[in-house]
Amino acid sequence: MAGLTAAAPRPVPGRLRDHVVDRALAADLATTGASTVAVLRLAVLDWLGVAIAGAREPSASLLREVLLEEGGNPQSTVVGARSG
């Protein structure tokens, strides 16, 4: 894809999220082809729609309950979950 470097360093185990975020932030949409940007927009909209719809599934409620019981240090937001 245009706008991304071909020879990116391999992610360090446990840091895949950081690697993905770094690559996304380094991307230059101004130099990326219009068809690639169009597909990216559709993919983001699709993910958002599926995430919102899936948040109402019974299995999502069960998973939220388990995660809340486990506790820990909250580091992310769950789509469709109320905080507080």
C-alpha cells in the first residue's frame, strides 16, 4: 500500500498493539490511493457497526461480567459498556 513503509521492523512479542498503532499513525492518507482510503473507510464503519451490534449480544454481557470480576488495571474501553 502506498504511504506505508515496506520494511517495517518486526513487532516485539507483547507489543503488537503498539506496533499496529505506530504503523497506523505513520500512514499518510494524502499519499495513499483513493481506492485504498475508500476500503479503509468501509472497514472502519463495518467494524464500528459490528462492535455496536455485538455489544448487545448475551455473550458480550457474560464476558463483561467476567472481566469486571477479574478486576485489574483498566487500560481500555469496551464498546457498548457503560463505565462507572
